[in-house]
Amino acid sequence: MRKSFRRNRVLFMLASAALITSLLLAPTTRQSNASSHREAPLITADPLADNTDTYAFRSTEAGRSGFVTLIANWIPFEEPSGGPHFYKFDDTVLYEIKIDNTGDGREDITYQFRFTTKFVNPDIVLGMASPNQALAGTGGIEPLITSLDDPDYNEPQTYTVTRIDKNSGKKGNVVASGLVTPPNNIGERTTPNYETTLAQPAVYTLPNNGRVFAGQRDEGFYIDVGGVFDTLKLKSIGTTGGVDSTAGFNVNTIAIEVPIQSLTKSGSVPSGPTASDAVIGVWATSSRQTTRVIRPGVGRRDDNDEINSGPFRQVSRLGEPLVNEVVIPLKLKDTFNASEPENDAQFASFVVDPQLAQLLKAVFGIAVPPAPRNDLVQIFATGIPVNAITGPNYTTLLSDGTPHEMMRLNVAIPPNTSSPSRLGLLGGDVAGFPNGRRVFDDVVDIELRAVAGGTPFTPATNVAPNNTLGDGVANNDVPFLTRFPYLGTPHSGNSTSGAPHQHHTIDALPLLP
Amino acid sequence: MQPLNKLVSVVMVSAILVLGGFTIRRAINQVGKSSNMPPALPVAVNRVRTSADARIESAQRAIEQSPNKVEGYNLLAASFMQKARETSDFGFNARAEAALGRAFEVDRDNYDTIKLHAKLLLSYHRFAEALREAQRAGALRPDDHDNYGAITDALVELGDYPGAIEAAQKMVDLRPDSASYARVSYLRSLHGDVAGAIDAMRVAVKAANPNDPEGAAWCRVHLGDELMNVGKKREAEREYDSALLIFPDYPLALAAKARVRVIENDLTKAIELYERALNRVPSPDIAIALGDLYTKVGRADDAKRQYEFVNFVERDGAASGTYSRQLAMLWADRGERLDEALTIAQRERTIRQDIYTCDALAWILFKNNRISEAKSAIDEALRLRTRDPRLLYHAGMIYKALGDRQKATQYLSDALEINSNFDLLQSDLARRSLQELQLDRKRSAGFVRASSTQIGGK
């Protein structure tokens, strides 16, 4: 009796176990949620490979006048408290800054950046920071990460800088490797004294006496996104009154400072602003490797084999600010992102007759210059010729006659350290946008005025309000640094100062999956 | 059941299954009372705020300002679909559908509306319609890699694997990113390239959007699932833990981790995980798993509550598209309602040729003692040489019943080699069946040896 009861009980247990396991694994591990088939994420934005801004300017830091600083940013709208993994560069992305010094829209010099993440304690799932020493009984909790090689920096990312000179014929020259990116600015306990303890030590000097930095920075781009994208319903067209939509967000920055002569066509410092080697074109890209869906010789391979080893495809590109957002039509954005400046003739019509100009005309009831807008073609696609403005020897012309959208910098125009203007050329400051771009240049106001024709290049429309347009935001929320890498200290993920962070900007952007 | 009652009940259950999540619980309280119509737009967003909410609000503002522009409705639909993912409450998909309906009224041929509609149809498991819609979108804009994701998914579910490979290749060539790597991973996995599947999903994890925690967690869960398929339980569980850290209480990750805990015989933890998962999404399979775990640890009353819920959903689940195959497999494994299960599986097979539909048909035919038909079906299920222990186990049992000892032995040992613990009981059954086969072979080998000895006369 007892035995039979027990046997029944065992059978029952077995039966329930069968039921349990059959149910657990019935839809197989491949279809682990009953509520749906295998549905890949809906949002297909790719922020880790998304260029947000490019900057190029003669270094303004004392003693660095023989250098050019190139900065490229990635990963828009980083939430400072975005743990546990926070924001790293993507080890699988090829990040590049490219320089054309001949005007054909093809890169002559390329700086490549490849990242590798290490895991100090691979068994922990805490992410970027982990109290590894406290857990091992060899250290405390506070402060947690006090140096770049602190064992509590659990996911340090190192990188390699490679320089490719098209004319040298070599595949590429590794300039530096094993450089460390600082952790994100997580908070006062985890990353105390962030700027001095972690960010500044991550500025490395290169063999040519230049410098490099890769890591998190404050988002230095300032704009009233809501006003601009809400059919130009600007809250103000003055210097105040707008809302800095990017305030409170961080980005990931790669900044490299190199001697002037390492970028020019001649390989030397140009004799003056009108010299034939004075202007360079700069843009940044990101590329990902494609792969064969079905690999040949499947089945007998080891996990460690190079499996995703197909060619790189460019997925993002950025030279002049706001071109992809404002000039290129929505349906061509992917095409533009995958394209090279040498083939930009296909996009010329959008610059020659931009929709934004028609919108400005309709919204503000103003006259705008008629198409074709050769003034805009010069700013964005060919460079501004010599003697277009009276006064200084100013030119950004770099063109073989066809349009190439790049950020053009005349490296022979000295930096303005005495009276820089956020409005660059429109503010009488030839060292700023559209001659390259400094971190503080107010590109939104400048471009709004340029598209409206409120510039000296189109005298008939260089009147108010065309030449006073703006989004009402004239300053960044965080002070810029006066030294390399110039962009400000990133917001702390555990900030107690200032207003609670609002998410309005991400949502104001018409992001469709 | 009277036809009319049955119809009402079918409609009821279909609505619930489509609405899903919390809506199910609400519906349980209202059985027979309401008609579960999707609410009118605009709607207030309730409960926990997720990253989709601000977008929903911004879309509603856009619609308010420009009710005759399609963009606002598209954004609203996309945001509701995202909200459905983030909350596991698939009731939000009905709101997405309503928004797309408005969008189509404004513009029948808007690219984004059509593409979103294709994605919504995929969520509804209306794969053939989803494919047609995605192809319509593709004709309008052939270079949008995102739409090739929808085409790939539909073709995979319909069982057109060569077509799916072509679409996924196009997708990853147009734009390699997390979404395209995830498709590459799944197709490799289906075609038996486990190492390649793991590798591609590792890249998908690295490339995942950090501002989309649900999506990033999704990639980690699927990486874990691929690792489970090669028996790397510890690594897999770390991915599930990581997913839960990124997106706390993610039902997909909770259930996945619970599977590891059950295999490790850590039932207390498994129960806790399933309870948390069920609290987020009351899906029948989690309810049954939890009910059985309760039963096993002697909590009969708790178990009964789960079974009552399952019975409610099961009662006419056969008529709804969403869970039908899973319910049929459930009945097959339990050895009950085999006629009904077979009807479902056969009907499903007429509209889909994917390997899991073929597998379900094979297993149900086997349970109905229709072995030679089961063999044809399981051969179809294995046509990609998928390294899935569950498929191989089914094949082993079917070939054993056919008397093909060699193939049965091969399939069963393959299943156990991939993961000796692929299923607590079924892997024991697989082991026992394999032992029987080996014993048979020894016995007959012994007999042959014995007789040859005799013949040899030594």
C-alpha cells in the first residue's frame, strides 16, 4: 500500500516534471516567449555608430598654435545615469576621421580608431564599474575608480590609432595603441574628481607631439530642437528665449591634435591663407562589417574563428553640421550616410534649392535668395573663394569643380584667442565657422541665417530678420575647456545639482523605427 | 458547445490573446461582460512609464497640431508597438493598429505606414499578410535595410528559408547593425551553424542601442539561448542576468533564467522567477510551468489557480492563431486531446512550412500513432540540419518507432550530445530510449556472433 502510494507519487512527480520541462522547452529554447514569435527589436537606430558632430580648428590652447584639433562625436543623447553598462565605443565599429587636401572628395589622410573592451572580472554582471577589490577583500568601496588602471574599472576600453596616408602607399601606420578610455562620469562615489583623476590622464601625447583623447564628454552642440523641428516654430529668434534641448546629455568624443604640416597637401605649413595647400576638408565616418549569412564550410569551426570578417560598410558620415538633418531629404538619409564626398553631385540639387529656404520664406514671410543658391554651394560643397569677403585674406576653397560636402578649414588662418565670436564669419571672426568649426560656434544660428540669405554673400537679403535669425540658444549648458579636448566635463550620472533631467529632446526628434 | 456560444468564446479568447498581458488579467475579470474593443484615440497612458511614453505623448501632440498629416499617426503606432514590447502588454498593439488605420485614411501609400503595418502583422502572427505588406513597402523604397528585416522574419516564419537568407543578406549588406546581425544569427542557428550564430549574436549585443534597454536585453537573451543550445549553461545564465540588469523584470529573461534554474534543479529560484515573469505577462505557458513547479513542491492550491487560468485560455485556444501550435504541442506532450491537436497542426501546416510547424505536426502524428506520416513531417523539420535537441529527440523517437535503429540512435545521441540536459524528463526519456537501442544492438550483435561461432565450428 505504502509502496504503491510512493510509486504513484513518483510517477506523479515524473509526470509533472515531464509537464514542467516539456512546457519550459516545448516551444524550444528558440521560441522562448509564448506571446510572440522571435521579434527582433523594433527600434533600429544605431547610436554607437551614429556621428553627431565634427569639429576642426587651429588649436587655441597656449603653446599649441602649430597644431590642428580634429574632434568627432558619436552616440547622441547619452543619458548620464544610463547604467549599468553606460556608453562605450563599439568594439565592432571602425571609427574614422578623414582629411581631403586636394579637393577631389577622397580622403588623403585617415585616422582610424579601433576599440577593445576588457573585462577585469568577467564573472560579474555589474557592468562598467564593479567593486572588485572590495569583493576580493583588498580594497574599499569609496572612492571606487581612482585611476585608469584601477581594478574596479571593470570594463576598461583600450584603443589603437592608425594613420593612413594615401600617398605613402602603406597600409597604415599604427600611431599609438593600448591607450585607455576613461570610464563614464558615473558619480562622485564611483568616479570621483572625474576631470582631473580620470579624464585628463586619458589625454595621451603622440610621437609627433600631438595628442589624442577618446571618451565621454558633455554634449557641446546646443540647439532648440523642438523649435527647429516644430516647423520652425522658434520660441525666439534672439540670443535667448530658446530651450537648449541637448542640455544635460553627454556624447562620446574622439579628439586628435596633430601638427599642421601632417594634414596639408604639401606636407609643410602653408605660407599664407591663399596658398594652394592652405585648405583641408574634414569629415568623420563609422563603418560596420557585413558578413555572409550562410558561411561556407559550416559546422566544424571553432568559436574563436574570425566569423564576421566581411568588408566594412560605411553606415554614418558627418562633415558640416546639420546637413543630413536639414538639407538631405528623409528618404535619402541612409544613402547619404553610406556615400562618399567624391560622389556628392547626386545630392547637389538639395543644396542648390533647399527646402529649408522655402520653409523659412513661408514661416517668416521673408524674401529668400532665388535658386540656384551658389552661396550655399560654396559654404557646404566647394568652399568660399578668395576675395568673397572684403578685408582679410579669407578662403575655404577646396574643390576640383564638383561638389563635395566636407568641413573645410583654412589651416593658415591663425586662431582667434582675443575676441572669438560664436557667429564665426558672420560675427567678423574668420577663425570660426564656416572656416572649420570650433566647439562653441553657434552653427544653428549661422546656418539659419545662411539659408535665409542673411549673409554678406547675398547682399539683397542680408537684412533683418534674415540676418538676425536664431533659435534663442546662444550658449552651451556646460563651460567648454580652454585646453584639449575642449569639450566640457560630462554630466555626472548621479548629479544632485540643477533641474532633474528631462527627456524631451529624444522624443521631439521624429524618430521612426 | 453551441455554435454561437463557441463563436463568442472564440472571439473572446482571440481578443484576449491578441490583447495579451495585463489586458488578459483585466479580461479574466470580465469574462462574458465586455467586448474588448480597442480604445479610441488619443488614449491616456497608464501604469509604469517606459521610454515609449514620452514618444507617445509627443506623437499625440503632433496629431493634435496636424491631424491631417500621416507622420504623427506613424509615430504613435511605432511608439505603441514599442510600448507593447516594453510592457509585454500586447494590448498596446491594438492601439498601434488603430493609429495605423488613421494613417491609412490620410494616405494609403505612405511608406512608413506600410512598413509599420507589416511589423504589426508579424506581431499578430499573420505572416503571409505581413510578407505582402513588407514587399509592398519594399517596392516603394528598395534600399531601406529595416524593411528587409520584416521580409526576413515573415519568410522565416512561413518556412521559405532560401528567400529569408536572400533578404537577410540584402539587409546586412545594405546596413550591418544590431538588427541585421540578429537576423544573420537566427538563420545560421536554423541552418546548424551554431558557432556562427553565437558569433553574430555577440556582435548584435555589442552593437545594440544603449538607449533601448528592452532591445539590448532582447539581444542578450537570444545570445543566451544560442549558448544554451550548445550546453553552455553558465555563460547563458550570465547573459540572462545581464539582460535583467539592463531591463529589470524582463519576462523573456526571467523565463529563460528559470529554464536554467529548473535544469540545475534549483526549483525555489525557478518558481520565484516564473512568479515575477507571470506578474509582468500572464502567458499560459509560464502559468503552466509555474503551476507544475507549485505541484512538485506541494503547493496544490497555488497550482490550481494557475491551471484555472490556463484552462480558461486553453478552452478555445485552438481557434486562435497566436498560441495554437504551442497548445497543440502541449496536448501532444500530455497525450490528451490528440485529435484536436492534429487538426490544428495539419491546418497550420497548410499555411506554413517552417521547421517548427513541421516538427509539431510530426510529434502530434507520432502521438496519434501515425508513424510513417510522422516520418515525412520530421524529415521536413530537419531539412536545414538544425542543431536543436528537441527536434532531434522527436526524430529519434519517430525513427525508433519505425524500427530504424541506426538513425534513431544517431538522432538521440546527437540530441544528448548537444545538451545532455536539454529537458529534465525528455532528456531522460531520450537517454533511456538510446540505452534500449544500444542494448538491442548488443543483443542482436551477440546473437550474430554466437551463431557465426557455431557456424565456424571452432
